[in-house]
Amino acid sequence: MLVQSISSLQELLDELPSCCGKDYVNITKGMTIPVSDFEPYIFFSDKTYTRNCIVRTEKYELILLCWDKGQITPIHCHGGEECWVYALQGDLEEYRYTEDQNGHPQKDHTMILKEGRISYMNDEMGYHSLNNISEGKAMSLHLYMNPIDTCRVYNEDTSSFDVKNLKYYSLEGKVLE
């Protein structure tokens, strides 16, 4: 039986192994987890946003992204997987794109992801990019149905999409770089 409301990281970690399909939607809609629960996984970098893996299994991946002011992801897909984004702290702006006939991204939607709100993305919806628009640091929790090791990322220099191998900044609370 899926819990209707998730109020701690431990509750989330306890529920995820039994989830499938629409359970992921329900679990993200019912989250109100305090920032303090994520303390062991919070790592920032002044160079780029960080991808901090909390847990990874064959079925899902839970990653905490930590953003300094103004940091932005490149335009990217999700390697065929589904993703739910929960704005844990601060506000993010999400840009969504479709690919035109020449293979270039065209912005077709923008939304503000306020603290405590969720967003959903999959490759059928196109590409997206996230930007920390807060006055300071921000954090977002990303739940992927199946882990993502590679994705297509738009390369501004070549005006084309490249395949990128994804890396973690930290894994289970330990910095890798």
C-alpha cells in the first residue's frame, strides 16, 4: 500500500522500492520533505550545478541537484526515461523545447517551478532546461523511473545535439570529484 503523504526522506526511500507506474506520480505529489533531511547529500559548486545521487537501483534513481544562483542546465532529453522534479528549495525556471525540421531546439513553453511544486518530463514532450532564478542557492529533487546514464544535450558551439555520459558529483553522500 502506497503512503499518501511523504514527510521525510526516509519515508520516501522506504516507499520507492514498491513503486511502479503511476505510483511515482502519486508519491511526488504527496511530498513535503524538510531540507534538513537532505543534509548528507547537499554539495554545491561555484562552477556548475551538482548532481548528487541519493540512491540508484535498476528501477529508479533519486538525485538531488544543488544550484548556485544563475546556474542552468543545457537543453537536454531524458534518455527515454520519465522524470519528476520537486523544487525543494528556491525557484527554478523550466524551458521546454521541440526540435524543428533542421534538428534545432525551438522554445515552446516556459514555467516557473516554485518551491514545493513538481514538474514532469519525458522525451515524448521534447527537451528541456532548468535555470535557478532564486536570489541565492536552490535545490531540486529528481526522481527518474529507471536510471539515466546518457542523454542528448544541445551543443551551442556546433548547433547540434551530442550524446553525453552523465556523471554524479556525489554518490550516497560521498563526493566523487
